[in-house]
Amino acid sequence: MPNVVVVGTQWGDEGKGKVVDLLTANADVVVRYQGGNNAGHTLVVNGEQTICHLIPSGILHAEKTCLIGNGVVVDPEVLLEEMETLRERGVSVGPENLGVSEKAHIILPYHKALDAAREKAKGKQKIGTTGRGIGPAYEDKAGRTGIRAVDLLEPAILGEKIRSNLEEKNFLLEAFLKAEPLDFQPMFDRYCAMGEVLRPYVTDVSLAIERAGREGRNVLFEGAQGTHLDIDHGTYPFVTSSNPIAGGACAGAGVGPRRLHHVNGIVKAYTTRVGAGPFTTELTDEIGDAIQSRGAEFGATTGRRRRCGWLDLVMLQDSIRLNGLDSLSITKLDVLTGLNPLKLCVGYELDGQTVESRPSSLDKLARCTPVYEEAPGWEEEISSARTLDDLPPETRAYLNRIEEITGVPIALVSVGAMREETIVVKDLFG
């Protein structure tokens, strides 16, 4: 009964959705353990694109159980819309295959209003938040004023908490941020109604995972965003408001560390970033534009253009340490076809000194320049490859060099957007 954790090793957008979708074939339960609908996992199955924002990617497998953990902040409106969209596409979504932790915190309209007003007030100093209320919801969670899924099922308690919170939030919106206040009654009525619809789905996720383990069922844990957006370990303050690292699965799903048997890190064959913040290997030339165009690098949630650059192995080495990675999954390798030479960032140079890990100081990080190692590119189309031997020698050499530098074996290689355009080197549940 091996349990697998899938984490992003960069700034998110690494292709976790496709990998989770593939791994779900050998999993029985799929658990999302942190983040909110500021993340989006894009899946392409039978030529049809599906984007999951809150519901685990495994929902496309009808016989699997999908769980949203307590570490996720849930916008019930978005969740219900996502459920309906999936149903319209013929995907089965019901209490029998989807559960939401009763301890998961809820995003309310005042969270989104504060998010947008704060970002507007910062002007050029804005962080690049999606404006979906994620940060303010986590603030309330830490401040012990948050509203949890279980509160949606108890109208009297819900009303008391919304009224109390709204007094403070409206003061901030009006007096400090010069924004419009929000009314209690429409908000209360709407959330009571959504709570009744969600009532059959609200459950004890930690207990459900424990039961799955006792029954010998495989559990797959999926995080949102990426390691370098982690609130503690990322490029703070240009980060998300939760812990995407593998350790976040314990707190965000309610399991002990011994329940995590294998950690797989998803790494794009190059590097991308959405929003502001330092980006050491960023390419602002025609090569960066070519990668952006070929890779269709736009945020799944925001639609924002992603910044692109060469693969940063300094970042990856930090991710290996922070997550305790057992294996790597390389995604979007096909996007590099036709680029020659390729470059791998194997170190940073800061004020004449070699730096082997990412500085915590953003000032120092901004002054870092990449130390590159060149690798020959390839011209052949690789999307039809199903084994490593099917790849051109230069492609295999590129992958081998990643393994040599990181010391972590590659378990999976994605050579196209489609589910079947994948080379499986190792069965993570085997």
C-alpha cells in the first residue's frame, strides 16, 4: 500500500495535473492538500482540455475517490461551478467519489474584496496575486477568525462569524483601502444555500485516508503551485500563502509522515514563472518568446503570460532537499525540440562568488547571474516516443545530465500534452 506525493519543484505550472492524472490509474484515492482556486491543473484527454482548480485531477477516473484536504482554502461558489462543469462533460461527481474536509477554510466575498483592494493600493509594488481571496483566507485561518466547511452546515454559527468578521473587514475596505463595503444578508443567505448543497460532501478527510490505508488502498497526494512559491521556503514575499512542499501533505491532509512513502517532483524541461519576483534564468529574447509560444505558456487560472527561461538546476537542487525527492517527472520536453544549443543552469554567480543554493535575500537573488552548461539540442519530433530508447541521443543525454547533476532518478517523461504522450520509466506504486 504505497502512498505517493506529487509536488511542483519550480514556481508552479510544471504539469502536475497530467502527472497526477496518469498516476491515478494506479491509485485508489487522490487528495489535494493545500492551495485554493488560484491554481489550475490542465488535463488533455481524448483531445479535450479540462482545467481543475479545486477538485483533484483524479476526478476524471470515475472509480477513484477524490478528497479536498483541510489545508485547502475552498471557494464554495467555484467548487460548485467546477462540479457542474465536469458533470456537463459527462464526468461523475457525487458524494460517493468526492469529499471536502470539514476543517477546510472557506473563502468569502470579503476575502476577495480585500485581495483586490490591497493589490490595487500597492500599485507598482504589487505581488501579482490572482485576486481570488486566497491570502486573506489564510490570514483569517492563522488569526483564528476563519470560517470552516463545517460552519457552512450550522447557520447560527455561520451567521455569527460572518457578522463579526464583516465588521472588521468593512472597516478596512472603507477607511483604509477606500473600497466599497459588503452587506451581511445577501452573503449569509448565499453561503447557507451553498452549505446545504455541499452538506453530503463535507467529511473527515483525515479519517477517510486512514480507512483507505487500513483497506490497503493506494493514496496519491497532490499539491498546488510549486516549491519556490512556498510561504516559508519560496521567494518571499512573491509566494503563495500555503506550503506546497511535500511536508505540507501531512498538515494539509491530516496524515503522519510515515504515511508518505514516495515523493515525486515535477520539473518542466525549462523554467517558467507567472507574476513578479526574481527569475535568474529568464530569457527576454527570441528564445524565451519561442519557448513561451511553443509551450502555450499562459496561466491556467489567470491566463497571464508566463515568463520563460532555461532549466534552473540550482532551484531544483533546493527542491530536492526541501521535499526529500525520490524521483523526478520531466514535463514539456517536446517544447525544446529545435533549440540548439540548450542550456542548463548549474550554479549562480554573486559578486564574483559561486552560489550553490538560492539566496533568501531577494536583493542578492536579483544580483545573481546564471552559470550555464551547454548541451546539444535535437531536431527530431519526440511526441511519439514511448520509451527512452525512442528518443534521439541528444535528448537522452539531456535527461541523463539532469540525473547526474541532481542524483535523483527520472521516473516519467512527458513528450506531449496528451495523456498517452508519456514515457513511464518507473511505476511509482510498484
